[in-house]
Amino acid sequence: MKKLLAIAVLFSALTANAQEKKDEPKEGWKRSGNISFLFNQSAFNNWLAGGTNNISGTIGLNYDFNYTKGDWTWDNKLIASYGLTKLKGEEMKKTDDRLELNSLVGKKAGGNWYYSAFFNFKTQMSSTDVNGIQTSHFFSPAYFQFGPGMLWKKHDNLKVNIAPATSKLIVMHGHLTEMGDAFGVAQGETTRYELGAALNAYYKLDVMKNVSVENILNLYSNYLEDFQNVDIDYTVNVVMKVNKYLSANLSMQAIYDDNAFEGFQTREVFGLGINYGF
């Protein structure tokens, strides 16, 4: 619980200087999205310091479709990314694989507060092998979270949702738990249910001209088991635009989930991006 409060306070401090939007949101649908392709390459020829030729690429989709009418607000975000890398003399390996949908509906309660309900779904798109053994594949694991709560929303780019009664369901294919537990699902089982508290925060800002920073923070604590162990999923996306279609993109993600791995999982992707906004 202390971790949950500490991270919530830190995120609040980061957003304390956010500028208030002067324009009232227009009613109806507001859609925006971006498709990007990040490319990295290293080549060596008679390079005495050593090095291995390699090439990698990551394609990503970030799409928002939000609806506003009267006292109601409905925010949706679809995130998908897939990356591969090839080292000379080795087989191609997966470096990124993510498919996630977030949906948050709220009815105005007063000021910037809304009564809310949220839904989150995430999985991966292809299989993962470790030493020739398949450890995961599409929809295995698949994570579902949903529950009622209270939403504090300044505008589309600054919001925090608190859901003290959140259900979490983890779904696995049975053959992946035949030899033991996997992603928190017990051996021989295909599902795991949890009930806990969730905090989801989103903050996007322009730190300077043509440089934007997007922060996505998800926290979850299970009432039914090890409440003090808070699951953390924090992503920061930095986009430095060169022109309409080219940019330097940096994406960093840190995950802590003791059911899956005893420690932090971290991921960083940086490269020249080819972008298409719609």
C-alpha cells in the first residue's frame, strides 16, 4: 500500500504544473491516432573494437477515440506494437509484442470529478519461446480488469481514475500450466481471479516545440493475496518531431508483477520513426 501511495503522490507532483485547457470540450466523437515505424541498424567492417551487424524494427499503433455528451465522458485508447531484431549469424528474435485496449466511462459528479467505470484488456500477438519451450502465445496470458470508481479529469491529456473494487481475471491455455504455475495461474488451471484496488493515470504534455511526452501509469493491489505487493505498469513515450512524417521516438516501460517475475521487467526502444497521423 505504501508503494501505491508513494507512486500516486509522485505522479501528482509531476502533473501539478499542467496548464488548464481554456476551451470547453466539444460534444461528440474526437478521434486521433498515429502509426509509427522505428528502425535501427548497426554495421561493422574491419572494426577493431568489435561489434555485430544487426537490424531491428518496431511498428506501433496508438489510437484514441473519445466521446463527450452533456455530463458523460467516454475515453478509449488502443495500443499495439510489434518489434523484431536480427543479429548476424543468429535467428530473428522478438523485441516487442503488445496489444491493449483501455475504456473509461464517467458521469460528472461535480467540478473535475466523475463517477466512473473502467475496462482494460491486454495480451500479446505471437508466441514466445525460451530455450525451445513455448511460454506464451496469443491470448495466453490475457488480462482483464474492470470495476467502478471515481475519475478526476482535467482534460483529455490529464486524468486519474481510482477504482477500489476492481476485478482482475488472468486467462491461460491449459497446456502452458501443465508443468507448473504460469503468470500467477496455478498448475493445471486456466484462469486466476483477483479482487483489489486499481489506480490508472494518464498525462501528456508538450515540453517544448515538437517534443511531446506521454505518461501512462497503472497500479493494482490484490486484496485476496499479498496486498502489500503492488503491480506496477509505467510507460513513457517521447516523440521529437523532425517534420510531419519523421521523428525520433523513445519508448520506455517498466513492469513489476511478482506473479510473473520476481523483479522489475524493463523495456526501452529508441530510433528514427516514420509516422502517419490520422
